[in-house]
Amino acid sequence: MNKEELMLACSVGVIDYIGIKLTSLEEGHAEGEIEIQPHHLNPGGGLHGGLLFSIADTIGGFATRTLDVLPTTLSSNMNFLRPTKGTRVLTAKADVIKRGKNISVVRIDLFNENGVLVASGASNYSDLSGRVEDESIQVLETSEKQDENSVNS
């Protein structure tokens, strides 16, 4: 995928639903952000930990994707470093720190709108390139056509 296709890929599915925006892509590096909405908050008024994990996983995956890898997450860890109550914009910056034959290691840092580091983690991504069956793509295309037909009915 080229840079434009990667940017477009960030505008579909759960990524779009949550509100994650891809803001920068370079080889082995990606950045993104999310404008915080009330449904992103936990009961204490801070950002829900799942939201932090979601943006970290998404932007980490895109950093890996810039290296012509078709990534799937193997494992992740996240250290929550500071309270996030009152955060209006959350920014993620991801860098591939090791690319192996099949596994890439990515460091992801999350910042509030003041540039304060609020969380940091690392993820391991496996490369599915050449290992994804054509059947699974056909199933997805068939499912999408069925969804189109049900909408048009």
C-alpha cells in the first residue's frame, strides 16, 4: 500500500468509529490523534484504558505497515504514566524499533495536548504477508456485497 492508501485505510471500520485520525506516516513511523468525546471516558472522568490501547495498537500497526508488512498484533503492553482526566486530544507516536523476518517490535508513546507523556508501551506484530488465504478475502468481499444488497432492499 502506498501512503495515500494507508491514510484511506484509517477512515473505515473501528478506527473511524472510535475517531482515530492518522496524521503522519514515514518509513517505520506513524502518528495519529483522537479528539476526546464523552463516550471515551471511564466512570472517573479519565480516558478509558481500552481507548489508549486502541490508538496505540492502531498507530503501531500503521508504523509497521509502512515497511510493506501486513501486521497482526501478537502481544502488547502499556504503562499508564499519568492521569488523563481533562485531556482533550490524545496523540500517539509509534516507531518500529526492530524488524525481524516475521516479527516487528514497535514502541508507542501517547501524549496529551500539552505534549505530556501519559502512557508508553510496546507491541509485537507478526507479518501475515503471503500467508493470508485468498479465500478469506473472497469471504470478506462476499460479505460486503451482501451488506450492500440488504441496504438496497
